[in-house]
Amino acid sequence: MRTSGSKSLGRLLAVLSFMLAATLAWSHPMPKTAVMLKFRNDRIDAELLLPVVELKLGWDKPLPDDAEHTVSEYGLELKSYVADHIRPVAPDGEPWSVVVHSVTPVPDTFPDVRVDLSMIPPKGQPVDRLTFNYDVIFHHLITHEAIISVVGDWRNGLISDKPVVLATMWDRTRSIEIDRSGGSWFRGFAATFRLGMRHIAEGTDHLLFLLALLLPAPLALGTKKWGEFVGAKVAIRKIVKVVSAFTVGHSITLLFGALQWVRVPEAPIEAAIALSIFVSAIHAFVPVFRGREMFVAGGFGLVHGLAFAATLNGFGFDALTLVTSIFSFNLGIETFQLFVIGLAMPIFILLARTRFYRFFRGVGATVTAIASATWFGERVFGWSNPVSPVVERAAAHATWVLVSLLVVAVAANLFERSRRSALEPA
């Protein structure tokens, strides 16, 4: 009886151990392959992230555990392996060409191998409709999964950092139909237009630069300081000249930078932007440029345009799409800039009619100078920046800030009017 009981207890412990191991395995799912597609005019570019731990099981090779040695020892064979297991087919059944460009290691907690390739349709066949046959890794390892997503499709308006998942492929789903034929030129144009608007809306540094340009616009130029209110017409004329010069400047370098005619590292550009904001803030205190605002704004525009170009460079557009995107992106930038100026300038003009504008200008210039100085320190020297989160939170409530300023401007004008009425002789 004792022996039988011991055997039963042993079986029970074995079953419990198996259940515990299975539970732990399910609670730590194995990594999946990511297949990211970018639709071009004449091809589809793809980036694959293959987990090494799964590749070892799915590919009949004694791979090392790390990505670096996997690539150095098996990189060439891996190119052929991947090309053999990706088979796009046109609607008429004709196979596409698959060209594997590179294999690179991606060290991580779960190391990956990155594979970059292009899929090219047969002549005369559409690039946006195909049957995608894929079984990398899971042709042997049936538990493996691959997430297929689109990360770039200009004609369908997909240019953001939010991919669209098409399917999860595994042993029982080795083929999917892809149809992206509903796109149009207008969708791509509208998407890059919105991107330009969002770039300014979310770019607190660019918004503060606009603020610094606007602050002295309603004032006359004195000998060593800003004078009195010059009137709405003169103020608007001044800001139109300055903003136009800034627009011309950043449009030139946006074009040159996006077309790769001019290449400048990102770090010095970002530092120069912070410096341009700081100088503009000082000019809002005292007239530094003295009638040369238009030329200085144009020069600063050249710097800001290089930063704008960096946004488009990451998408890898073909020539025609890039030229169209440059135009629509720039149009989006200008539209939002005019929107900001249209909201802020009337408030500034109202305040400039009153004695409170000197205080308001001082506060605005001080905030802008401090923010830009901390950005410069952060971008050049790597200093911690406690000011930036505060500025970002304030920018997130820009609508309420403008409404509050409008209320203050109206109240200040009413106060000035009542004060003048009280001083006038009866």
C-alpha cells in the first residue's frame, strides 16, 4: 500500500510540475517576428525583426545565442533563407521579385536580427494589391507568429509613427491578401499637410520663437529701447515682413535639406534653434537688431528649416512623393503659423495700447529667454532641464492661456479708457 501511495504521490507531483511549467511558459510568451511594410510607387520595402531565440528553433542551423555572432556567421545564408520564404504574388498569379539588402544585429533583452528587403512587382502589375505568402521561422516552428503591419503608405495617408496591423501570420495562416488600392494623391497630400501643422503645434520651441517675434512688433523703435504703440496697421505690416522673411528662409532649407542637398547633423541644428530663440527673446527686451529684423528672421528661418527637413527625411519617400510632401508639409507649417499669429497678434495689439504691455512683454521675453537657455544647455552640454516640462505643460493649455490674455487685454483697455475719462476736465 505504501509503495502504491508513493507512486500515486509521485505521479501527482509530476502532473503538478508539468502544469506549473506550462503556466510559466504561457505567462512568458515567446517573442514574435515583426514585419513592417512601406509602400512605394514601384515597390514595397520591408523590415523584418526576427527573434534569435525563435530563429534557432525554426531554421535548421546551430545559431549562436546573440544577434552579433548570428549575423557575422550566418548573415549570407540568412539572406537566402528569408528570400526563399517570402513569396509575394501579383493578382494574375505572377511572382514578385524579392531582393534582400542587409542583415544587421539588434542587441536587446531578446536579441533580434533585422532584415531589410524590397519586393518588386512584375512589370505592369499593381504595387498595392498582392497575395503575401510568408512562412519564415514557422515553416518548422509551428508555434511562432509574425505580426504584419504597414508603417508607410503615402497614398493612403499613413506617414505617422502609428502602424496599421494587417494580420498575424503563423503555421495555419501562411498567406494573406493585401489590398491598399483605395489610396489617392489627395490623401497623401492631406497627411503631410496635417503633419506640418502638427509639427508646429507640438513644437514648443517653434511656438516660443513666434512669440518672441511678435512681442516687439506693435512698438516703435527707440534709441536704446522700445517706444510706444505704433498702431495696428504698422504693427501688422511689421509682422508680415518678419514672418515672410522667416518663411522664405525655412522654405529654402526645408527644400535643400529634404532633398539631401544640404546635410547637417541634428545636434547643432537643435542647439542653433535654441540660440535663435534666446537672441529673439533678448531683442524683445531691447532692440538688438534695430531695423534689421526681417534679415535676421530670414537667417533664423534657414536654421529652423533644416529641423523641419529632418522630419521628412525619415520617411524615405521617392523623388515625386518627396517633392509633393515638401510642398504640402510646408503649407501645413505656414497655415498653423498664420493661425497662431491670427490668434495672438490681436491680443498683443490690444495690450500694446495700454501701460500693461511693458510688463507683459517683459514676462513673455523672460519666459522665452529662460526656456531657450535651458534648451541650449540641455542640447549642447546634456544638462538636466527642469524648465522644459513646465513649459510643455503650459503649452498644452495654450487655448486657456490665450483666452486669459484676451480677457486681460479687454479689461486693461477698459481700465485705460475709464482712467482717461476720469482725467479729462468736465
